[in-house]
Amino acid sequence: MKQMLQNTFAPKLSLGPLLYYWPREDVFKFYEAIADTAVDIVYLGETVCSKRRLLKPDAWLQLAVMLEDAGKEVVLSTLTLLEANSELSSLRKICDNAQYMVEANDMTAVHLMSGKKPFVTGPAVNIYNSRTLEVLARSGLKRWTLPVELSKDTLTIMHQDKPPGVETEVFVFGRLPLAYSARCFTARSHNLPKDDCQFRCLDDADGLMLRTREDESFLVLNGIQTQSAKTQNLIRDIDDFINLEIDVLRISPQSKNTQQIIEIFDDCLHGRVSSDEAEKSLQPYIMSGECNGYWHGEAGMDSTKMNEEQGYA
């Protein structure tokens, strides 16, 4: 095999927060395995539903210590949609912690940390232009994550115009978090009220697939969160991230093969395999098809690779 050239610049790899509801033992086993991977940054915490309490705050902190001891940068993630005073109280405790950086997933968290400590913003915070980056940088923004619906062209402008000292992160692999609602779609699909959901999210380790009448995968229901059915995969665009010197690339956890996915991205980033080879290696680990349309300024569920192979590009 032809020897690959070592890249002169390589973004860091991050593992985004766990978006699904897994048994406590499974979560611990998962992160114990992640400690041995090449991922640089790990986001910990519940971002979807405050009723998911199998892991208490002390348990998340226990995982944080374990991962930090393994050399990982740990970031504590906050809820994306707050609906009760109890959730606000929990948010305050996360934001007030003195040990770990916090990922703000809504503007309430940004407000609580503004001017007090550096913070990260997740993809649910609507940062659509450089002016917004400037405002948040004055409040303490250290790193921002590109909203998943924005394109390479938008990122190029915003990354080049970002304030000094602010890092850029891009969601490169995983089912896309598209929307949040006060209603619980998973509970509704089982004819259960949200207040008595019986924690049915535990039944679906990677969310509940929603199909069209033609039996095509369409969306994934994950409690109050709606996700893409297809997996965003930007491995073929890895050279763009290297050339733009994007600071961090985010992989979203899934119930199987997350370690292998991290390894493939790490090999590609450091020039040990080509992006074409990495794409082929990832195929067995992609759930229900892949997409990259948003990144290329197209419909989010599209895949430019698919279009090119079919002669439509």
C-alpha cells in the first residue's frame, strides 16, 4: 500500500454528548472504552430530557475524573430545552462548577456564564454570522460549534472572521440533532403521556425510526428531540477541515462501533489512510444510510457522493 503523507495540521477529535438514554451500566462501559481511544475532547451530560436520571450528577463527575485521568479534555453539557424551575436549578449547578468547561446548549446557560468563565456553545445555539460570534466572544466564548444546517461556504466565512482566541468545531459524524419540542414524541408513539412516559427511550438505544408510507427511513424520534434518520458523514471532506484549520471535529456517540469510527477518523486526520479509504472503512458502521447535504448547501438528507455516482451532480 502506498504510504500516506503526514498532515502538517490535524484538528482535534471530540466525542459529543450522549443523545440517547442507556442503562447506567452501559454508559459506564461505553466511556471506559472511550478512555482508550484517540479522541481528545469528551462532552458529558444529559442534553435532551431531564427525566433521564439513571446517572446522577455525581456519576457524570465520576466519569469526568476517569476520562480526565486518561488525558481527555472533559466538557459538561447542558440541557437544550429548559421547561421547569428544577431544570434551571440543575443548570446553575453545572454552570457554577469550578473544574470543567461547560457546553451551553441554550442561551440561558450562556447568560449564566457570561463574563464569569469561558464556555463552549453546542450546535443548537443559533450562531449564524460573525457578528454573533463577536458578541458571544465578549461574554467568554472559547469554542463554538457550527449549527448542523449550515454549509461549508458559511463556515469558511465565519471561521476566517472569528474573534481571536475562539475555536471552531464541526459536527462531522452522527445522526443530526434537528429539532426539540416540549412534547415527547417517543412517549406519544407508545400512546403514553409525557409525564408518564415509562422511560420508553430505554427501548431504543439509537432512537426510534420513523418511516414513510413507502417504508423509507425519514426521521428518528429521541424523546423530545428529532434527529435525521441518516448519518451525517463528512470524512470525504477531511481535506477541507485541514486546509481551513478547523480546530475540532465532533463525532456523535452511537450504541455500536463508536471506537472504530474514532479510529478511522484519527487515521485519516493524521494521513495514515486516504479519505476514500476511510469512507469505505466507515460503511459497515453507518446506520440507515449517510448524508452530507447541509454541508454542501443542499437538502440535508442528500448525499453528494450518491448524486455523483448516479450522474446527477
